[in-house]
Amino acid sequence: MTRPKITIYTDGAARGNPGNGGYGIVMLSGEHRKELSEGYKHTTNNRMELLAVIVALESLKIQGCDVTVYTDSKYVSDSVTLGWVFNWVKKRFKGKKNPDLWLRFLEIYKKHVVKFVWVKGHSNNPLNERCDELAVDASFQPVLLDDVGYKPE
């Protein structure tokens, strides 16, 4: 049996850094398309970039999907593809930011076969641009969630 193939585009945004932020997701599977977004108060861009990937993977209804994640975040893509996050785990994230989200990511990451592709942001990639629009719009919503894992330096 072949694994379901899912394409995910993600983006995160923060107005300030820290400031109000949001994430945007576009998910594609065959002829199906799903968009997700949410806004948070007092967060960072990197947290929203990572949270977008987490929420997208968590929203998959079947385990074992073949997932390609397109992101304009070097922080997210390099941390996984270059193996940094796996070393951070061994060192218990000493001196690293966002361990709460990285641990949450690793829980869902291991349930799928995930490949990351970095795309240059704001380079006229229609799906990346749509994610950016969703993320920015989410950051301006009148009701924003608390980013309870954010720890100011």
C-alpha cells in the first residue's frame, strides 16, 4: 500500500518579535486543499514558523503520510534537514529556544515521512504568498491566543 502524499506550505509572522503573530498553512492532497491559520499575542516569528509545521502535521488524519513541507524558514528547515534538532534533544535543548515546540514537533514528525524544502520568501511563489497572507491576517485578529510556551529572554 502506498503512503498518502501530502504537500504542505507554511509561514509564520510576528509583528514586533516579540509581538502579535500568526501562522498560515496551505495543505494539498490530490484535488483537496485546506487552509489553516491562527493568531497569537506576544510571540516570535520563529515560534510561528515552527508552530505552522506542527499544526499542519497534527491535522493529518492518517499516520504514515509522505509529506513534503515547503517553508521559507531556514530556522525550521535547516534545524531538521541538517539534524541540529536531534543533537539539541541529546543536550536537552541547553541554550536553545523553543524546546516546547521542538518536542511537540518531534512527536508528530516521527509519525510521518517528512521532507523539507526551503523556498525563498516573498519571491512570487503563490502558495508561500498565500501562507504569508494568512499568517499576517491572523496576527491582526481581534481575539488572539496566548502563546503560553513563549519565554522572554
